[in-house]
Amino acid sequence: MPSHIHELWEELDLPEEYPELDETSVLARVNAALDGESRPKETHMKRKLRLPLLLAAALVLLTGTMAAAYRTGVLELFFQGDTSQLEPYVQEALDTAENEDYRLRVDSCLYDGQNVYSVVTVEALNDQATEDLMSNRVIAETHRETWGEEMVEGLMKSGSTGPETFHCNQFDFSPDGGGIGIHDLPNPDDHSRSWQISVEFHSYVGPQEQPLEFWVNFMGRDYAVDIPLHNMAQPIHLTPNEEVVYNPFTGYKGILQEFILTPTSFSITTEPLQEPDNLYHISWADQAEDCFFLRMKDGTVLSRMQLGGLNGQFETVVDLSQVESIIYGYTEFPADGSPSFPADLPETLYPFACTEIISPGENSYFRFPVEELCRKLGADYQWDEATQTATATYRGVTLTLTAGEYRYQVNGETAEMLYKTRYDPTDPEYEEFPQYMSLEDGVLTAPVTLLDHWSLDYPTLRDGQGELSGQMLVIP
């Protein structure tokens, strides 16, 4: 997913140029380095997240159902897997603040030392405030001064939250940056609106005595609510200060100074031993950094992507009591802090390059050669010439893909590959276009979004001019 601003820009069909803002304002508005970014349309949320210089990218939030103000609501919205171990750290019935028109409350939240996950609600206290809140006018008008009339009109039309709505003093805790992720939740009633909010600090800051201040623009900071930052699970904290390969794709080495693992996030500090070449960031080869795995006590090995690990956050909760060791690059570090040793993992678990093709036409999308990717990934691949159908299995998930079709099977269940012009199906301009499996010169290609079923990340690699190189970086 792009930053919240970039998503809004596409959704509202606003001018290509963003307004000029100083760096501090841009960071505070969750959109540091996206100006001037141009690439083919692509709806895959994780793919869009991969942008250079992620100073304050908005977070990848899960689509959720209505969040009631109860203990496990925030856990169900943000995480997958067994979340019971986090229940003691969920805070509910937190601070409220109100003026004559609105009441802001934090229904529930979780802090992990690096991120604040919360459900917040704004309640209108009179008829006029209700009309302004539910029509989105009070939110839209707060964007007029900075973003102009087109933004106001766009927000009124879409009902979206907008980048100026929520604020906090996160830079008091993380001066180097961070971000705020916003996801609308169903309205609790006819005079209130709720949101799923994630505040990301740039790095791990741990327990804090001072609370985080959080407010909505149309009420102002005088009506901020306090979110405590002292209650959190104890992390695994390693300080190896050892030489490692911090980017297995390029082979770059550095000193791993610190690795912090919480049930829901990770923070890594590495000091490079050499300055990367000029193409390193332009090509997006830097996306292969911080490749790590968790060896569990039952012998299984989980990759960062299997846990949904992007931007320092996990989608799947990790049971730290079951972590035997952390494998960073090619070195294995026991969780108890005992001496490290060389890791012994298949090369197919490490990042690699694979051919990537852009389909022609207005609603273009990225495709990949299925057999090539399976071979490099170590996935099982079978081709049936009679039916023009490929069967590929990886991590227990079998995909059945037939040339010329946009329907396919996932473990026998039929699914459809569709390009969606808007995130919200109720948007008047929402349209869907099929994305097909294609057979050309004997090579079956498929839309890259299929790779989500295998918990892979696949940022596009660039050439020396920053243009598409015809390859993607596959991160298992």
C-alpha cells in the first residue's frame, strides 16, 4: 500500500504535483519521499509499499470488521494467529477529551515498544456536529488551507479521512521519523465514527514514562488524549556486534549492533562496513536488507515474510517463548544470547531476481514467468500441455493456473484475479478488470499478485536511471 496521501491522490484524481511542504511538515503528514514517483498502475498493497526512502511511509493495515470497545478488538483488527499472549498488554477504556461539539476517545490500544496500535472514536455531541462529522465536512475543511479546494471536494465526495485529520507527538519519542496509518472502520452509530490507527516510531524506543499525545485536527491539540506507553511485552534483545551479511542479494556486509524482537515487531541496527555503490538505492536492491528467519523450538524456520514482516511490523503474532534462535543473513544467533554460528539454510530462502513483465494496455499490471519463479524458489511445478494448466505448490499452498483464464484455484477453491480501480467498492468510479494468465512462446506468465498466496514480497528492480529493469526482487 502506498502512503495514505499517495492512496488518496490516486483515489481522488487530484493533480500529479503534491503541494510544496517543508520536510518537517511532510514527515508529520506521513508522506516523506513520494513526490515525483511514477510507475504503472498496480493495486497490490504490499507492492506499493516498497518506495525509496521510506522516511514516514504509512503502515500496512489489515482490512477489519467493526471494532467494539472491548479487550481483544485491537488484536483482532491488526494481527493474525494466536493473540492470547498479548491480552495482558491491551489497554482499554483510556483517556477521552471533548469540547462543545465532539468527544474523542481511545477505545483500546496495544504498545509494543515501537508501534502503537489503537481503535479511536469521535462522537458528535449535537445535531450540527453530527451532520458535519457524518457528511465528512468537518474533516474535509481541515485540509483546505494546506491542500486546497480540490482536496476538500475530493474528500467530500469520497468520505475519506485525509492526511491532516489525525496527529500525535511521535517525534518527541522518535525524532528520526515514523508514520501514521489510518483505516476507516464501520460507524458505531449514527453520530460517531471509528478508525483503526497505527502510529509507527522510526525504531524501538521501549517503555516510556510519558504518554503519547493524540488528537484530531478539527478539535486541536488542546483536546488531545493520552495513550500510555509503559505497558508492553518483554522483547528478545540481542546486541551481537558481529560482522554479518545484511543484504544477501548484494552481499554487502556490516556489523549487527542490535536486534530487538517483540511479538508484533522487530528493530534492527546494522552499521555497514562499506558505502554501497550509487545504484544500490536507485535499483531498489536495498529492499533485500534485513533478511532474517526465526528458528522455533519445534525445528520449523519462519521467514520474515511468512510473518507478514514489513516496515518493522508483523501481521502474525510471534510467541517469543518458542523462538530458539534468530538467523540474520547467514549467521544464527541463539535467543538466549549464547555465541553465534554459521546458519545452514537453503539458498532458495534468500532474496533473488526473477523476470517481470508489464502487460500492455491502460490497466496494465505486472506478470512473472511461473516456471522460472518456481525453479528459483524451490516450489513444485507441473505443466499439463493438454489442458494448458500449471500446478505449483509452495508452503502448503497449491495454485492451479490455466492459460487464457483469469480464474484460478487456491488449494482447489476458485478465485478471480481482478484489477480494481478503487479500494472502496461503493465508490461511483469503482471498476474491475480481469487479469489473465498468459501463454506466449511456450512460457506461462501470471499476475504478480498471485504471490501473496505464498507470503512473498516482490518489489520491482530498477536500472541506473530508476526505470523498470524487467526484473523483480523476490523475497521469500
